[in-house]
Amino acid sequence: HLNVYKKALAMLEARGELTLRRIRAAINMLWPLAHWIAYTHLDDACEVASWIYQMDDRFVPPDNGLLGLLYRRLGFRRTEQILRVRRFGRRLSRS
């Protein structure tokens, strides 16, 4: 999925057709993908999140409530680390 977006955005940029609207449309798909990647590959996910902020420096994580606040205040990596601990705790409690 990620490589498809990288190639598509690179092609649009090469043609001079990469608009803010297209960037934001891609980001709407890349943000959940970064979160999904973070489940198993946190460093790779952080690279995706960083790329998102490079493309649109005014990007605000779409998550509401506490999760959105954590992303905005602590950043992507720290929030995903907290979520990882939470998931681990849930797995332990189910066992």
C-alpha cells in the first residue's frame, strides 16, 4: 500500500499535478496506514508519519478525544508506544 502511494505521489509531482488537495487525500489514507504499520514496525510507521508532516506541515491528526490529544501533544512515536503498552496489557488480561 505504502509503495503505491509513494509512486503515485512521485508521478504526480513529476508532472506538476501534485496539488494540496491530492496531498490531503493521500494523507487521509496514509495516516491510518501509519497507525497500522506501527503495530509491528514502529520505526517504519514513524517514517510514514514524518512524511505526512513533510507533505502538509499543517496536518492535524484526525483522531478525536484523548487519542487525538496524545498525537498532538506527545507526537506519533510516543503515542504509538503508549498504545503498544495498552494492547499488551489487554492481551495479558484476556489470558
